[in-house]
Amino acid sequence: MTVVLKLGGSVITEKDEPETIDDERLGAVAASVAGAETGRLVLVHGGGSFGHHHASAHGVSRTRGTHDVVAVREIHDAMKRLNDAVLDALSGRGVPAVPVHPFSAARRDGDGALDLPTRGVGTMLAEGFVPVLHGDVVAHVGEGATIVSGDELVVSLADGLGADRVGLCSTVPGVLDDAGEVIPEIGGYDEVARYLGESASTDVTGGMAAKVRALLDLEAPASVFGPGTLADFLAGGSPGTEIAREDEPT
């Protein structure tokens, strides 16, 4: 079984404090991963207070690029520092984690589509490693370099590797309705569109809307859940919100 798991940047860092690890939460995450028997596991982590801080300072986003080498290196180097911290936490608990830096592997086409070759990651899995990718800068045709998010990487990896399960560990316990309750299952975007539009929590709902749309396009079932139920997901459960596209009626 192949599992792709994303750790939100806000889960493992103090997002309001530049380049600050949440050591307690990262340690708990690493312990959960070390204690799991998932088969082939690929990890992706977000930027948290590392990449986002530098990307914002340089005005770089998924669509707005830069040709400034200093900006590219500052963003990428920050993400490598966070990646090293994640690798150290995992390795310290016996997880055979190895780094995969998207800046050296991925690219965006002129239309912004992400191209992430996954054969190398597949070989790492076959050889018993746990590849760990992260949000990063990537070369972008006509734009210099732009940002690739951890969510985008998850989708590319799940498709390219034929993942059996996908998990997004976030700071919220799942996709929430307008009463703040977890929606247990989503089979189509229209079911939850009214909860993911404009609201007082613009940042959260905007990000979650994009996640739900992307996950519904996957063949594999996905779960969105909080850190407290990570062990449940790794044990084969479907905590939080399960997202699986319903088959079209024939």
C-alpha cells in the first residue's frame, strides 16, 4: 500500500514566529510516523513560518515569479532548514527518511501546470526509504521561479505513484460546516460549496476550498484531519473528513 501524507506547515512550526519549529508537535508527529505500519509512505510538509515568511518578503507566489537569485535562494534555503528539522525528528525515531527537494526535480509549464517526475520517488519507496518533500520554489517557464505548495505536491505524487490513500494533517480537525462541526464525508464539491465560500475565516476557507477541489480529482480516497488523529489515519482509519469522489451514475 502506498500512502501520501502531508503535514501542514502550521502543524510543525509556530507560524507567527519566523523560522520557529513547534518542537513538541513535530516530535509527536514523528513518533506517530515511527509507530505506524503503512507500507510505502511518502511525506510532504508545508512551509509554515519558514518558506512563507521569505516568499512574502520577496513578493513571490504560485503565479508571481522572480528572477532574483537572492530571493530564490533565501526561500529554498529556508525550506531546506525546515526539511532538515523534519528529517532529524524522523531519523531520531528510526524512520528511514530522506530529502527530496522539489526545486531540483519539478518545474512549471508556461500555463502554470506543475510537472513533478515521480519515478525517483518510486525507486526510493521500493528501496525502503521514506521520501520527504516540501513546499518550495520551482523553475517556471517565463516567470523565473514561483512557489509550489505542499498541496500541489500531494496531488502530483498521489497521481504519479498510484497512491492507495492520501492524508492531509492540518490544524483543524477536518472540513468544517458553518456551525464549526466536522463534515464526515464529501463526495462532491457542490455538497460543501456553501461552507467553503467567503466567510469571516477567509484564509482558512479559501485554502480548504482549494484542497477539497484537488482531493476530489484524485482516484485515491483522502482524509483531512488534525494532529490528534494522525495515528488513527496511519493505522488505516479515516479520521476527520473523508473525501472521495462519487462515481457518476450510469
